[in-house]
Amino acid sequence: MEKSEISSVKKQFDADVKKLAGDSLSIEAISLLRNSYTGKDSQLAKLFKELGTLDSKERGPAGKELNVLKQHIEESCQLLEEQYIQHKAMVDDEKQDIDLTAPFATTKESLERLQSQGASNPVSEEVEKMLSIFRTMGFHIFEARELDTEYFIFDSLNFPPNHPARENWDAFKTAEGLVPTPHTSNMQVRVMRYFKKPPVRAVIYGRCFRNEAVDVVHGHTFHQIEGLYVDKGVSVADMIGTIKAYLEAFFEQEIVWRIQPSFFPFVEPGIEFMVRCIFCKGVGCGSCKHSGWLEVAGAGMIHPNVLREAGIDPDEYTGFAWGLGLDRTILQKNGIKDIRSLFASDIRFLRHDV
Ligand code: PHE
């Protein structure tokens, strides 16, 4: 393999990126570009294959250069996507035509309304508490994106293309091919890349959307707190200890926990973390659907393919991730019966009158 081959791929790629910028930018175009440079039949894949034929002296440096190029391609595609999303949001805003200079109504009634004191939504209050617990445990806090590409939501998380597991997430899709995020795991690879290298200690809070029928316990919009911890020698015991410590701080009591196996393509092994119902102590009640247990989080050891996608060597580092669902816990902790009240904007609920 010649050095010039690697640099000519880079040159060609940079030229293609330039061509894409501007009006011809679209999510499909970016994903085509990414695929043609990193996909199975790409020049890059061919060069990676050739690594095996090099003698051991050359293999190290050539491998390094190829990885640098791969990362360059990934980062450029990500940047393009961000540019596209921002550009699109700006164009949409312009189209909306809101007159920000329009004067306030100054009738007695509207002034009274302005003076009435508001109160924060229970979701915001609980989220603040949850994040502050993780902050004291040494995690960095990030906010998730609410609109993202399939790459971050599925592909980067080891979901094979067109794999039926994607359907479990009941994701919506916009006309432009973007996806309102169905889970905060879309931030995993992004945040790991942001840290450049372990240790990674991050907690990501965000709103999620799924195409679900709405009833008292299901909403199409809900909240998750994602956690990530990657370093040398991180184990399942660390994962369980961290989740347990958090839950005991949040519920302000000792908990009884159990785990059961579960499948998520981005972790191996994957688990479901359960807490013995803190209301009925396991006897069975409305909060735990008479099972005695509350499901609080999906979690697991981050899959080597996901670490690799984020530029982290899985032979050197391990890590765990979790996704905590907030809404049901918030209902349970506050004795709220209907999940819909969290979003209905009923002023009596928001004032904490009901
Ligand atoms: N993203 C998963 C879900 O929405 C939860 C999860 C997060 C599982 C991290 C494992 C690790 O169901």
C-alpha cells in the first residue's frame, strides 16, 4: 500500500465534500457520501483489508494513518449534517414570519395574567434533582439532540442496515429523512468522540419521541437520562454499583434490586435493571402493576463495535451505558396518575394545585 493511495482518497473526499456544500446539501447526499467512503465496497475498506498483507513493521503506521483518515471522514460527515440541520432550521424560521416587534397587549386583564406567578413543571424539577446527583458522582452533563440522523440513532449503535430491531424503537421520520430521537442513545458515539479519549464520564438528558398510542402510562413524548462510563477495566460490577448508588440517592432510601437479561444491539451483555417496588415493598400495588418490581433502566456493557465507531480501542478500554426512563418514575414519586398531565399544560397542574 502506498502512502499516496491514502492521501489521494483524502483529497478526493475533501473535493467531494466541497462539491456538496451549499444548496445541494441533503441528508441523503451526506449519507451516500459517507457510505461510498466508509462502506463495505469503499476504497477505504479495501485499504483496511490490505493491511493484513503488509509486513509487521509497516502495518502499525499504515493502520494509524487509515484510522486518522476514517475519523476525518466521519467527522466531516457529522459536521456536514450539523450544518444542514442548522441551515434548515434557519430557513424554516424565516418562513414562519413571526413579528417579534409586535407590542404587548396592555389591558388590565393581560397585565394581571403576566403578574400571576408561575411554577416549574414537575419534570423540570425532578430532572434538576437527578442531574445534580450525577454531577456529584463526577459525571459531565450534556443535553441530547431532539432531531437527528439515522446514523447516530441506529447505524453508529451497531444496528445492521434494515435490521428489524430498528422497529422496536417506533421512530417517527420527517419529510427530509431526519428522525425525532426515539432514545438518548443517539448521543453515545457523539459524546465519546467529543472526549477524544477515555475516561469518558457523561450523563445526557433529553426528550424522546416514539410513535405510540397514548394512554395513562404511555406518551409519544417522554424523557430519558443516558449515562456512559468508559475507562480501563470498567466492569459489570461498576455498572450495577453506579446505577444502584444513583437510585438510592434519588429515592432517598435503600433499594432492593435485580437484573434480568435484555437485548439492545449496542450493548453486550444487555440488562434490564429492576427495583423492588418502593411503595408496596414488593407486595404488589398499582405503581408496579402488581408485579412487585419497577423497571427503571435498560443498560449494558458498551458493544466493541460501538466503541470502535467512536474511535476507542475495545481491547484497551471497556465501558457501560444505561438509559433511564424518567416519566414513570416521576409519576410514581409524586403520586401523579396520568402521564398526559405532564404535557397537557393545564394551568392548575402546573401551579401544583391538583
Ligand atoms: N436506549 C435504550 C432504550 O431506549 C436503553 C439503553 C440505553 C439500553 C443504554 C442499554 C444501554 O430502550
